[in-house]
Amino acid sequence: MGGYQDANYYRGSWCCRLILFVIWLPTFLHVTAQESHADHRRTTSLVELAKEPTSGDSGLFDPIEISPSVIPKVPFPTESVPPMYPIPYVPTRYEPVLTGKCPVNFSRPEISNILDKAAFDCFGPLASLVGNVVCCPQFSSLIHIFQGFFGMKSNNLVLSNAVADHCFSDIVSILASRGANNTIPTLCSIKSSNLTGGSCPVKNDSTFERTVNTSKLVEACRTVDPLKECCRPVCRPAIMDAALQISGRQMMINNDNMAGEMNHTDYLNDCKGVVYSYLSKQLSSEVANKAFRILSACKVNKVCPLTFKEPSDVIAVCKNVAAPSPTCCSSLNTYIAETQQKILITNKQAIICATQFGSMLRGGGVMTNVYELCDVDLKDFSIQAFGVQDAGCLLRSLPGDVIFDNSSGVSFTCDLSDNIAAPWPSSSSFTSLSFCAPEMSLPALPISQSLKNIGCNSAGVGFLLVIFTFFVSIVVLRF
């Protein structure tokens, strides 16, 4: 019996090794072919060696064409650093005047570091420009983290109304003293009541932990993948599920009692704030901030933040053009310039904005791709850096921050600096766009499970031997 088990073990082990070798062999052929190609070129010119790789050679996360648009690339760690636009201004710091009625030590590193980050991200002159993508997501994250930090040594997840007013005022004063815009609450539509839990019926740890599977919640949000969360979310549904449970909606749904449905949205939003507070107590401030920023990025990159007025003037002069028209292009460029003099947007937002505006034009009868005729690029939908044409900036779709340097002042990083054509929609009806690749929407089958599914029977081994012989013959022919 033992000998039979040993035989099965070695047969299975040999089979798995053969599978892995077959998987590895095409990679070996590809590498060998590249080496042979490089040897024939014998590139010795320093100019050639110094050239940056083209977009086609930059790696796994290059733009993927989804006709008629292009998904912006996510920078690979080994790629060159994207362009930065410095603003030679060093914010003046001063000692803030606090209310003295907020029982929090703001100098503690876990809260002071987040305050610094929010102050830079909401830097005075830049706050309104990067508010939608950088400032408001970071300020919102700060409020969540502060709410959890406040109740760290107590059973509370929220602040009382009076204390919330004082603490919120102190937070805004501290941010302003570190160079932030003092109109952040208005810009981001956040107020002191966000710290109180509002109408959520659960406001303390003990009740929260009796109602929610907290271990599942914390585990789901402990490590949030910035590439996967927006397509195959883990943390966001866990937060929503917890908010539904503590808001009482689950009981309402189970009982088919929909009374008070109109007011339940408020309960749900307030309870989501309580869930964020609980997570902030369980996670470090750095981990919580990263998770909250990623969740915000997923949300803001789903919609175009620009407001398009009716483009009747553009439609009138571009409706029947079939070739580049100075009148059409002038009207189109003027319209876009007036629209984008508001904020900096991300590359994904620019794709949505271009598609949305193009759908409006098609709906008005403009059938020709006027983006192509008039050389309209994605970055044209974002504000031009320093008012210089062809110096547009698209922010990264992944969470980013305003950077401070003692010598150059503050700066922000742009993701795309080249001229990527704006996508022209295929119809006049605008629908939401998805930037998720098919493989990001379905869970991948683990290799170990795939090997089990294949099975190491005689037929499988025979099939693998045929494949092995085929690849060996290719190797012999090549060399």
C-alpha cells in the first residue's frame, strides 16, 4: 500500500513538473529570440542607448485601446517619473488660534501627519483646482481618521454636537496655519455634523461589534489594492454592508417594510461615516488613509466633473463639416477652453468628459469626428498649466498628493504629457464607461486548482508529451 502511494506521489510530482516546464518553455523561446535579435543589431551608439523606451516597450500597464478611446497607463515603478509642475511658493506657517474646547492632542504623529498631508493637498491657490481629485478626498479622509482617533480611548465612534463644532473649527484653523485654503469646508461640502454620526442609530463600539462582523470588515479594508478595488471591490461592499446593518435597513428589507424609505438615504450615509470611524480605530492612520483615498479615487473616476452647457454654437458651425474647418475648430476649441478653466481632472475623467461632450455633439447632428479634424486631445479637457496652450495636465487616476519641497515649493504630478487623441463616441447616447479589463471582473483560478482540474492521468500525460515534442521541434528548427 505504501509503495502504491509512493508511486502515485512521484507520478503526480513528475506530471506537475512537466506542466510547469511546458508553461515555461514559450517564455524561454521569447527571451532567446530577443537575445538573438539584440545580438544582430549590435547597438553601440550612446545616443541609441540613451533613448527612452517607446510606449510599446514600457511594460505591463501600457494604455489598452478600447475603441475608440485609450485607457491611460498606470506608471510602472521602473518607468521614468511623470512630469511635475512646480509652483515656486513656500506656504507660510504660523501658530493657529484654537478654541481650547477640543480635547485632542493635535501634535500626536498619527493625526499631525495626516493634517500635514491635507494641508499640502488643499494648499491655498491650488485647492479649488485639485479639489475634486486631491483636496476633498484627503480632507474627507482626515475627518474620518480624526473621528476614530477622538474615540480611540473610549467606547464612542462619534462626537457630540458641541464638541464636534469646536474640533472641526480647530482642524480648519490648523490646516489654514499650515498653508491650506480656509474655504475647504465649503469647497468639499463637509461640516462639523459629519463627526457626529448624524441620524445613524449605532454610535459606539459595543453596539457596532454586536451588529457587524467586524473581523470580516477590517480584513476587507486592511489591504486595499488600488488596481483591483475599482473593478472587483472588496472594501467598498464590506463598508456598505456594515452601514446597511447598523442603519436598520436589513431589517426593513427582510420585513418588506419600506416605510420611511425617503429618509433612509440619510441614515445610510451617516452610518457609513460611523463605519469609517470604526475602521480608523482598528487600522493605523497611514493604512486607513490609503484605503479611504483609493475608495475616493474609484468614485471620482466614474464621472466627468465638468459641466457642459448646450453647445449650440459649436453644432451650428460643425454640423456639416467633412474636412478641417477654421470656423468649426475655432468654435470647438473656444468652447472646450471655457469649460476646462475650472479644475484639473484625471486621465480617466478626461476620457469620460470627451465621450460625454462628443455624444452631445452627435446628438445635435455633428456626425464627423471633429476631435480628429481639430486635433483635440484628452489633456485639452483639463486646465492648461499656467495658462499656456499645449501645456495641459491630466492628473493620475490613482490617488496622488500635492508635493512640498523647501527649494521648489509645492508641485503636483501629471500622468500624461503626450498628445493622446480625445475619443469620439460611436453614438449620441452617452452610457457609463468601464475601464476594467475582462480579467479584472472575474476571479482568477489559482494555478494549484488548475493543476488539480487537469489531472495526471495517462491521457493527460500523453497530451503533455505531444505538446512537449512540438516545442522541442521548434527549438531544434530555430537553432
